[in-house]
Amino acid sequence: MTAVGSPAAEEPARRRGRRPAGEDTRAAILAAALSEFATRGYEGTTLRGIARAAAVDPRLVHHYFDGKDDVFVAAMQLPVRPLDVVNRIVEGGVDGIGERLVRTFFAVWDTDEGRERIVALLSSVLSSEAGARMIKEFLTREIFGRVVAVLGGPDPELRASLAASQMIGLVMARYVVKLEPLASAHPDDFLPLVGPVMQRYLSGTFD
Amino acid sequence: MTAVGSPAAEEPARRRGRRPAGEDTRAAILAAALSEFATRGYEGTTLRGIARAAAVDPRLVHHYFDGKDDVFVAAMQLPVRPLDVVNRIVEGGVDGIGERLVRTFFAVWDTDEGRERIVALLSSVLSSEAGARMIKEFLTREIFGRVVAVLGGPDPELRASLAASQMIGLVMARYVVKLEPLASAHPDDFLPLVGPVMQRYLSGTFD
């Protein structure tokens, strides 16, 4: 079966039993997206390519998803859309961005489901070059640019990547290695220590 | 075949072709150690247990290795014995410990072989609970205690685990995710940024 017509053409097709619709179509798009992201990376994947792989009209992809990052978030089963969170964090500018970032991050991810998803993401990074590239490109394209744009000072890209390394390390140490006392601490216990460090990376000062 | 006699009894036994000696014995001990560490964790593994699993006299383990951490380092094919490096770092006390730690770490690991080994270690952490426990226990027992002992101030264990999280994150971001510009930067480029952060975690001040 090849690509079908517009979203409007979808309903009759489904009634004739020729293709799934609704949740099935969405699931088919996500399955195609997973495969496309894994083989082409985040940068190399297009909504049009996902539509082609799912054998649906590209307009259907736009019907279900609000852009490539939204498809990625759904395919990876992330509990939030990072773009929304990052926008909230950078809206306040550089003042207090370190503490805001750490606080928001753990509010989103420090749940059973959040931990499980982010550990799964990290596993895919370590299990294949393609997985690593996919995550790197997503972070670089969808998150870094927005953070770097609000930073002043020298080497903002290097400082942003160091800030990201600290967040990746917190996830690894707390959720995967389960290093104590970090693993059992309440975020309120380490926020006063990590916040100023993130602030230092992002603004060059400690508060 | 069961345990044999003392190291002195080894040579005649080999000549009679009854058991391997020298490198073969060492290799048998390391193979047994890998299996013991993976199933019992670092804490639960003993030199006596390794000897039993390798079917050699415990004195042979002591003949080839200078303690449990030394067996671990050899079994994991680490390029250095972390204990030696940590001792050098903490000898100078808290003054400048952050920069010393980062500089020494990258001098040791930032080679092709070093990267390969440390990424393999991280992969074993992510691939199984047992792998994660083994690494956690090694870090906690052999490295943390020594670092925490020289730290002053409140919550030295929490601050040491946060410092470890930053080092784990640097390894993940630079070697695995290959986040730019961190991945391609020379250590001298990020040392001035990471050193003060590590110093902050370890001493509570920035220099």
C-alpha cells in the first residue's frame, strides 16, 4: 500500500477497511517515526519522510502532531514536550536560570514514569551510535539553540554543553548508578548546590 | 579440579601439566573475578571467593594482585588504578582540588583506549542492575571515602556524589552523546569552567 489522499479522504478508506484511522494512524506514524529517527538521526528525519514511511498523507502527520519535535516526544513517550519547558525556563532570562532549570527538570522527571523514560533514552544512547546521534541532534536543535540565545558572555555554546553534561550526569548518578546520598536525597537537598553550578555555567556568575 | 597449594607449589604442578600457571593462572583469576563482581557486586566479592571460583589457592590471588581494587582494575582493563590517582589528588588537600581532579581525570582517560574502557564501563552500568551496583560500590568504597575524608563543610558525602555526577556527565556528554562543542574541545578549553564547579562542590568555594 502506498500513500493515500488528504485527511478528508481517510474516513471513507477506513470504512472500507482499507487502512486504519484515528489511533491506528497515529500509532503507524509513531512507529514509522521511531524507525526514521533511529536510522536517519533527528536532523535527517523529515515529517514528509515519516509520512512516506507510514504510507500516509503528510497532512495527516501535521494533523496529529505539532512539528518534528512533537513527533519525537510522542515516539519517545516523553512525559513533557521539552520545548515547552525550555521556553518557560528561558523566558525569565539569565537571572536565576540555573535554579529554575534544575527545579523544573526534577519537577518533570523525578517521578517513576519520568525516571523510566529518561533511563530508556540514555540506554538507547549507549547502545548504539545512531541512538547517540539522534539524542545529540534533538538536544542541539530543539533545546540548545534556545538556551544559548539568552546567554551572554564568552563561549555560550561550550557553557551550555557543560550545563547539559551536568544534567546528564545527575540523571546517570541518581537514577542509573544510584550513587548515595544523591540517589535518595530530595531535590530540595541538592538544589541549593546544583543551582549555583548551573548558574555559573549559564551566566558565568553564581547567582 | 579444586584449589591447589601455595604459589611455591605452582611451578611443579604446571610442569606436570596439571594446571596452567603464570599468565594462564592470572587470566583464570580475572575471569573468575569478572563473574564474581558481576553477580555479587563489588562489596559482596572477596579475594577468597575469587580464588574459590578460579579453583586456585587464595595466596595466588595475593601473589598476582595488590588487593580487591587491583583485581577489579585488571578485570575491567582500566588503564590506571583509580586509588593511585585519587591519592595523588587528595594529597594536596582541598586547595585547588577541583582543577587538580579534572586535569588528572582527562590526562588519564582522554585517550582512545581510555575512552573505550570508560564507555564500556558506563555501558555495563546501563545494561544491568548488577553492573550499576558493581560500579556504584567500587566508586563508593574505593574512591569516595578518600575524597570525603579531606572535605570540610556540611554534607561532604552529598557534595562528593554531586562532583561524581559532574564527572559522569562529562564522560557521557563528551564521549558518548558527543555533544558539541564539548566533544571536540581541548580539555584546556573547558578546564577553566569545570575546575571551579568541581571546587565549589568539593570545598564550597570557587578556588
